Amino acid sequence: MKLSPLVLLATVALAGCQTGRSPSNVTAPGAPTTTKTQALETGASVLQSRPPVEAISAWLDGFHFYNGDRNGQMEAHHYVTILNEDVMQAVIYDGNTKDAKLMGVEYIISERLFKTLPPEEKKLWHSHQHEVKSGSLVAPGLPQAADHALMEKVVNTYGKTWHTWHTDRDKTLPLGIPALMMGFTADGQLDPALVAERDRRLGVDTKAIRAARSDIVARPVVKGADAWQQGDVIQLQRVQGGGEHAHGKTGFSSAEQRTGQQ
């Protein structure tokens, strides 16, 4: 059964009403919200439009790990906007409740676009074939037909993910350098305890989902993705100047500018 894009997205939008709560991992420090702030929030919500937020149409729940540290595993709630047939973008939270912390972002592109990337850029991206076929990536609340249609779209895509708030490390503020994250590529890599706890909390069955997706066609992973498997690990380091993103004259001294462009 094929669902039209409008029917699929409408169904996905309702998914959050049908699943269990998944609260944030940490409580941010700070004073309780005042009545004045609550009033401002309510007024802004009524008077201001939020087109980028309102364009979010899908909720996917999966797991990431730190590039270079497969022991650093955590659940990630993706709220996805479909920009076109080749590009999606997701904001990533550590839960599905109002106080969920914004952990990072993921950019998702089609196999066609991924093949056009230069080799060094491909090292930053991970495949989604195993996540989809294993059932570890789920769309909570969707009926099977809608899930199947959505995952057919996702299975051969590639993602570049940065986490900016490491609540899995019990950090109550977004401290430290953003981290490049990866996705799992084979059975036995993902901690089964994480999956079991997620399934219990959200009311999903990873094994049943895996079986239902057995006919989804996953093409071979394009060379260059999942570079961590070849020992090619990339993470950010502190540098002076603009690094690879320097835009010429920026107001730094000449020494700082040269350092930034190395």
C-alpha cells in the first residue's frame, strides 16, 4: 500500500499523541518561570507565526554514538522537516516532552546527492540502511503502512549529525565542543538495554518492526560513508581564527588570521 505524501505527513503529525512520555535526561539550572514570562510566552505563541517549526512533520526515534567512541551511545528524538525529495533536516532532542533539551541537528540527504560530495566531506556522514532495516529507528505511533512508506524514503539516505548539548553525560548546560555523531551499521553494536528501555517507554516492538520492514530494499552503502569503520575518526578541536571557514579579513591580527587558515 502506497500512501500519498499528504496522507503520510498528516499521519506522522499525529504520532506524538499516541505514544508514551520520554522525559529529558537532565534538569537545567535556573529560577522557576515567572508569571510574567509565562504571559509573554503565551502572547508570542498567539501573535507570532513559526513557519520553520510548523514545517516539522515527522518524529523519528533512534540512537547515536560519538564518532570514535562506540561506547558513548544515547537515544535521540528527531523532529524532521522534509525540504524536498533529496534533503531533510532534523532538530534532535533528548526527549519528547516540553522540557526536552535540544541536543543537536541532523542533515539528511539522498543517495544521489551523497554521491556528489567530495571524499573528505563524505567522512562526516553516516548511512541509514542498518538503522531502518534493524528496526532501531522508529516512527512512534505510526500504523505499519505509514511507517513502511516513510522508511522506504529514509533507508538509502545519509546523515550528518552534530550534538551540541551532551545530556547523556549528565551535563545540565550545553557545555563543551559540539561532537560529530554516527549511526550503527551492524547487529551487536547497539546496547540492547537501551533498545529495551526505549521500547518499553514508547510502546514499540523493535523486533516486530524489523520483521515488517524485511522487504524494504536497502542498497549497498556508498563508499566514503561510515568512515569510522576504517578508523578515520573526525572530531572538532579548538583553533584560533576561522579554521576552514575563515572569510579573509575578519578583524583578527595577521598572525591569528594565518593560523586560522592553515
